[in-house]
Amino acid sequence: MKYIESLREGERINEVYLCKFKQAALTKAGKPYDNVILQDKTGTLDAKIWDPGSVGIDEFDAMDYVAVTGDITSFQGNLQLSIKRVRKVGEGEYDPKDYLPATDKNVDEMYEELMGFVNSVKNPYLSRLLHSFFDDANFAKAFKFHSAAKSVHHGFVGGLLEHTVNVTRNCDYFAQNYPFLNRDMLLTAAMFHDIGKLKELSTFPENDYTDAGQLLGHIIIGTEWIGEKIREIDGFPEVLANELKHCILAHHGELEYGSPKKPALVEALALSFADNLDAKMETVRELLNNVPDNNLTWQGYNRLLESNIRKTSC
């Protein structure tokens, strides 16, 4: 397979890609054409079907896997594919792992590490709550596969698990260095802080906001989900439940960043730092990942970082 990142101007290709987007449009002269975005695990490619009704252009929709034949051109400095032939392909003609961005880490090993943190929580109520989620095979399967975002950071298969493990590691470090932190509360909140993403975002290949995601967001969804499970545990202390839910509600740190509450517990504050740290480090990693080591070009203003950045010289 020829991956998108390796394509060059002037090539004729005959490959299978995922159609991420398709929309009918009109040229300035009023002639119909189709805007298409193709995707594989290495990136996306803008494509055009300039004659949608011609022989060899079969019917297909967004989220279909399609075999395309066409020429790679350049438009305004970016590669573009002029599609000459296209057909929808069936199962067995493609391997989904070639088309979805994914973590480069071992998913099973990360989940095993996360379960180590689960098993380290001593509070019986928090421990039971954690096991009610992470011991469930269906939950574990979804948690391993899901992304942590549509874009910005960890927007890939396994991204939710990778981000959660990183945030939990950060919190474990904080608990060791600041003994006044309640480790059980902090680690439980870390492992739960983004579970609402499982319902906020659809699964791959769509990885887009659900109706509940648009209306509520992952913070509210996750807090409600945890509340439902808490009510199934006899005798779960109300104060403990409220403290845990507060940590989830406040984990973005600031109201303008989407948190319904600002941190009012030191554990909530520590969680917001741990979450923000991993989000920003991953944003930088993704931004600079394909920049050569000796390239000191400024990469442009980044909204999340609120800064223009470049690689370090050494």
C-alpha cells in the first residue's frame, strides 16, 4: 500500500483509502464536481472528482472504503488527487488498521498498567467503583480503542487509554511528592476524568461528536455515569461521592476551558495540572513529530498552547 504521507506530485496512483468526507459542489462556471477527503493512518488527502457522471465513477459515501485511480497534482502548495476512477470496496479488500491513526504503544500493556493503579487504590468504595468499570470486558474493549479527542491531542485509536495512563502516572508522581494529597481520591479521579469521551465521541472511523457530546460534553456525561454506578454501591458515602464528582467537574481547571466548577479541592487542582500537562506535551509532540531535528522553523501560532513554537537547537 502507498501511504498518503509518501505521495508526491506527478504520481498516478491506484490505491484503497477511507473516504472521510464527500460533498457535491459547483465550479465558478456552474459545472458540478465532488469534494472528497481521503484518509489513511498517515494523514489525509484532498481530492476532486471533476466529472462525477463519467464512466468509472461509482456511487460511494463518506466513511466508505474506496479504491481510487487518479493523478497527484499540487494546488496552492498542497497535494491534491484528481480522481479518474473510483469504486466502493468490500470487507476483505482492506485492513482497517492501515486507515486509522493509532497509538504507537502496546494497548494491552497500557491497560495492564492502568489495572495496576486500580488495584493500588485502598479505599473500599473507590476500589469497588473502579472495578465496576475497568473489570468489565465490554468497557475495557471500548476504552482501549477510543480516542481522547476529535482533534487537538490523542485523537487516535488508543488515545483515550494512553492519555488516561499518562495523567494517572502524573497524579501518582504528585501524590509521592506532595504527601498531603489523598492518593486514592486523586488516582481514582485521574482514571475516571475522561470516561465521558466514550459517549461524547463516536467510534472510529467517524470519531465525531455524538448528539449527547454536543449537548452535554464529556465532563457532564462522565460525572453522570459515575453517579449512576455510585448509586449501585450500598453505603457509598455521600461526601466521598461529591468530592470525586467535583474532581471530574473541575478537571479542566478554568470555567473558560469548559469546567463547570473551578477546583475547590487540592486533588481537583492536582488533576487539572496533570491533565493539562499531558494534553500540552502531546500537542507539542504531534506538532513537531514530522519536523526534522535540524529544522528550526517556527511552526505558527497554536491555539491550545497560545504560542508560536519551534524545535530546540540541540
